[in-house]
Amino acid sequence: MKKTLLILLFSCLVLVTKAQNDEWQFGIGFGSVQEIAVRNQQHPLYEVAQTVGESNANYVYSAVGPIKVGYRSHENKNFLLGADFSYTNNGVQTKSSSGKISNSNFYHYTLMASTSYKYIDNPNLVVYSGVDFGVCYMTAKNQETERKINTLTAAYQLNFVGIRYGQKLGGFAELGMGFNGFLSGGIFYRVF
């Protein structure tokens, strides 16, 4: 599984290097909390957090991320191509009716290729929509039982609308759904 992730990462780096032209940008940002699958107890690895035989347990949730770094290349007047890596950590504290406390964490390491169509492409303002797709390595661990589960799954992000403002250094915001959350934003640096 680690070989697959390394091959995918290397492939994205080769793609990014080949896609370079006269205008590209590097960005770092944060997404909105996307812990819905964990809160609804529908996460594919949720069994790690469950206490055997407890139906009346109380759950407390926390989240960090997604935190993402990415690269974009302005391919022409209408298209942006690039890649993103993001990290998310969702935590669950389970308190049983007997008072026993169990802590579990769900880690997501996501690598996605990014494609965007630009509606407006001015020197200071870019408005776009896009689709990101790739893979997510998920691992879940219960701190008390030391139980750990890993899996690899397909990842996506649909960006309904995104805005980048600034010429050399600027900010961006995106509204969408998927592995980077409902709302994400950050800063970018553009090289001409």
C-alpha cells in the first residue's frame, strides 16, 4: 500500500513538472470541518471507536483540518491544472455508561489531481469551478485498545465556485463538497 502511495505521489510530481508553463501558483489553506461521516457513525473505519456491548455510550467529537497544500498551473485562458495534498484528523471520545473513556482518531492523508474551468480570468481575479480526484489513505486508531485499521479509498472534491484574488500574492476561497470540506480557503503565491 505504501508503494502505491509513493507511485501516485511521484506520478503527480511528474505531471506537475510537465504541466509547468509561464504562470503557476503554490497555495496553502484550510477546509471546513468535514467530520459528518464520523458523527453519523458511517465512517468506513468507525468500528475502532465503538465500545463492545455499549448501546448508551456518549460521544464527543473534535476535528483538525483539512489542511491542504497545492500547486496550480494556468494552462490557457480557460483551464487550471494542479495537485493537492491534504491532512485531516477527526477525534472521537467515547464515554460508556460505566464511566470508561476511550479515545479514537481517524487520520486522512489525501492526494488529488485538480482540474478547474475559469469563467473569469483577469490579472487580479479568477472565478472558477472544478473537480479534484485522487486517493485517500485512512487510518483509525483506538488509543486505549491499541486497535488500528487502515484502508485506501477514492477521494474527490467538487468545487461549485472558487475565487482567487490577487496578482502575485493573494487569497482564495472555494465552496464545494468532498474531502476538503464545504468551504475552504487560504493564500497563494503566483509566479509569472
